[in-house]
Amino acid sequence: MAKQNWKPGNMVYPLPAALISCGNIDGKSNLLTVSWLGTLCTDPPMCYISVRPERYSHDIIKESGEFVINLTTADMARATDWCGVKSGRNFDKFKESGLTPAPATIVKCPIVSESPISIECRVKEIMQLGSHDMFIADVVNIIADDRYIDPETGAFSLAASGIIAYSHGTYYALGKRIGKFGWSVMKQKTRK
């Protein structure tokens, strides 16, 4: 099997294609498309987003100390992409994208009503890394859309929600389920 060496770069894909909402529900708010985000810790729950300092939302998040990670779906893909290529300096992204702002439960910035999962965050630390600043945040609340909650288990149904991912410049609908955590070591039921 032949392999190639490439120059160093970021090839950790796929990642969620998320809309980050920031600002105040009653005043200046914005949406920013981000895929450089992830989980940092479960106890306490913490996550991060990485944002270029020249992006319009960077200073809004830095000043307010809050943001919301809104996961996106195939139905939201066009708006998600549009919010990533247009600047909030020039457009009201909620209005132009057709997405609906709604009040969050704890933070002052809006959530995206169409999002199946909205993760409310408070900035704990900002790390200047080079091309991007990493906003390390405490997760203070999660808002899950009832339409995607399995009534029997109470679990969120990723398959039903149609969440999309981003991989090296391309958006993808998530595929079929192939297993769950621990399935490789679970005892197989034997037939008699």
C-alpha cells in the first residue's frame, strides 16, 4: 500500500457544521459558521470554538463572554454555508438567511430556532493560537428539539435530526449507524 507525505495541516475531519450565535437577542446579534469546535471535558462540561480575530463575531463573543453552538441539519445547509461566507458587518444574517432567533434559557444571545441542538456557552478563557483564537467555554445549558427525542429512551436521535458534517471544504449528511460505543466487545446473543 502506497502512502504520501503532505505538508502539516488540519485533516481532523469530519466535524460538525455549526452556526454560532452571539450578541444580544434584543440588540446586535450575529451568526457565524464554524467547524473548528469540539468537546474538551465532561465534568465540568466544556467545549471550544476557534475563530479568526478578523471575523465580525470574534469581538462580539470576546466582549459578551457568551455564545451558542447550534448544530445544523440538511434542511439548514444552504443557510449554514451562506452565514459562513457573508459578514455580519454587512448583513443581518438571521433576516437574510431565513433563520429564526429565539431566546436562550441562560445566556443573553439568541439560539437558532431551527437547530435540533443548541448548546449555551460562557467563555472561560481565550487562547491566542495564531490564525485563530480558541474560545474555551463552560456549557451552561443544552436545548434539544422535542421532535428528535426518542420517547422510549429519552435519547436524542441523531439519525432523525439529519445533522450535517463538514469535511475539507464539503458538507455531508451523516450516514447510517454502524454501531454504538462498546458494540465491538458486547456479548453476542446466541440462537438455540
